[in-house]
Amino acid sequence: MARNQLDRARIDLARALGLDPWTPIEITDTLTAALPVADVPARADSIVTLALTRRPDLVAEIARGDVARTVKSAISAERLPRLDVAADYGLSGLTPNASVSTRQIGVQVSIPILDGFRREGRAAEQSAVVRESEIRARDLRQEIAAEVETALLDLASAQAQQAIATERLRLAADEMAQARERFAAGVAGNIEVINAQASLLRARDTDIDARYSAATARVALAHAAGLARTLH
């Protein structure tokens, strides 16, 4: 099962990297506290403030609303009168010496009066898009704040679990050493050593899970803050 999970994880990683599924991949990162990390502020309110300026989904939604407002303003400007000015200058005659200059200047004013209420319909459509974008942007701001708080809670929980797992691993290692000493002295049987080995294996699995949870929480926090691309 472990080998199967490892092979499947390598395939998923190759797919995420855009590589052939059977491309050999050498993992150099570890599950230490230094990986992955990003320059995330320490305070929750500072993280939220940073996220409101860095999150690409919110930036895209704000840009969408700005475009809708610009289009609406352009539609409203179509009701304004239009002024066209044209000028022409040239020579008229059979020969250059007998030619006379000609000039022409024209001014035209167009006043849009009625277009079948098409402008009103387009303006109402863009107003709906603006309202939808404002609602979506407000919801995204609340969602970002909630994601930051959730990621901080998960990170604190993962760090506490990691501390417990580290202590459990130390105790399991001491139990294993003591079981071997008692077995070597003849005061304990082989079953006690086997039980100590099983406890040590479970403690190692728990430590790995805690390290993974902490790394996942750090990634989630960086994503919530809009700094996922700066992970290293």
C-alpha cells in the first residue's frame, strides 16, 4: 500500500509539473519546519490586509467591476451630442498658372434622440454586472478573511500536534532502548522488544503525519495570503 501511494503521488506530481507520468523525479525537499515557507506577516489583520491586495481572484473581480463601470459610462456618453468638423483645401483649373484655390469647411452636429431604447437596455445590463461584481468582491473579501483565520488555526493545531508527536517519538525511542537492555539482561522476553518496536513505528508515523499537517497548513496560509508563488 505504501509503494502504491508513493507511485500514485509521483504520477500526480509529474502531471502537476506537466511531465510524462513515468519521468523519474528525485525529491529534495523534506518535511522540516523550514519547508515550505513564505514571507507571511505574523499578525492576522496584517495577513488579511496583504491578501486583499495580493489575491489574484479578488484583483480579477475588481478589474471586472472596473471594466463594467467603464462600459456603462461609455454607453451613457452616447447620449451626448456629437460634433464633426471637416475641412478641404485644393486647386481648381486646367493649368497650374490658371488654377484658383478652393476651400471648404463643414461643421456637423449630431444629437442622438431615439435608438429604440437599446442604450437603456445596455446600460441596465452593465449596471447589473457592476452590482454582481460588487457583491462578488465583498464575498471574496469575507472569504479571504475566513481562509486566513482557518489557516492560522490549522497551523497552530499542526504545530501543537507536531510537538506532541516529537515527544511521543522520544518516549518510544527510550522504551525501545530499555526493552533491548532488559532483553539483553535476560529479564524480559522477545515480545516486549517487538511491542516496543511497534510503538516506535507508530510514533514515527504520527510524527510524519504531524509534519505533513504543518507543511500543508503553511501552504494553505501562503495561499490565503496570496503568496503561494513565493513558497520556497
